[in-house]
Amino acid sequence: MTASDWVGTILTVIIFILMFGMYFWALRPKNKEKLESHRDMALRDDDINSEKNDG
């Protein structure tokens, strides 16, 4: 295997581990309130930006 094969393999494994960790963190019942408080964040940002542009 060449160096680029090893880099690709290692990068794939690292990304898989990070994604698994994030899924595990996001789906834990303990974190539900924290994540639910951010579910309409995109809509709140649009409201704030439109108020700044109107005034």
C-alpha cells in the first residue's frame, strides 16, 4: 500500500469514530433538552438579521 492509501484509510477510520461519537452524544436522552433548545436556531437568526436591516 502506498502512503496515500494509508492516509485515506486512517482518515476514514478517524471520521467514522468521530461520527459514531457525535451520534452517540446527540442521541443520549440526557442531552435532549440542550439540543431541543437549538432546533429553531436558523429561524431565530433570520428574525434577528431582518430586524437589524429594517431599522
